[in-house]
Amino acid sequence: MNDSTPEDGEPTTFVEKTKNLYGKHKGKVLAAGIALGGMALAVVVVVARKAMEQNATEDAEDTGSVADPAAVDEPRKSPVKHPVVGHTRTLADGRVVPVAGYERGGSSDDEDEDENPGEVAA
């Protein structure tokens, strides 16, 4: 006799087929469910740990702490002095304001020497 037709000749519904299949293989279905649930839990734990580690490294960068202690001993290199061309800037409230050109970069010590070279020699 075919599993899809009961004794009275009417075809069984999907729900009845599912119940029959579950009844026959209850142990296998539970084992598979537990295995899938365990894997899902493991994935959630790994993702949460990665997110916490990433958050911790971002917080360390925000607070200014340095992961490499050798980088602390090296002095910061100042950027090269260069001109900035005049331009316009759009503010948060939508206004557009002109910005005049200016010099940027170089260390503050270099600026003092360039401005008054005669004072240093005197």
C-alpha cells in the first residue's frame, strides 16, 4: 500500500505526512535540530567575540593608546609645508562660505626660523 493514501482511499495531507515522518524518525529529527542549534549558537558566540574585539581596538584608537610600544619612542614627523588653494566650503546648515588660500604643514620650529632669520643670528 502507498504511504500517501490511507486505507479509505483518500490522499493524506502534508501535515499528516509530516507527523508520520516525524513519528518514525523522532530521534534523528531531534539530533539534527540539536546539532543545528549548537552550530547556530557557536556562530553567534564567535560573531559576538569578534565584534567585542573590534570594539575594544576602536576604543583603544579613540583614547590614543598605542598597541605598538616602539611607536611611542619615535617622534612624530611633521607634514611637509605646502600651499592650500582657496576654495568654498558648504557648512552643515547649507551656507556656502569662501575659504582663502593658506600655507599648511611644516613644524612650528621651522616657521620661527623662516619668519625671522636675523633674530637667531643676533
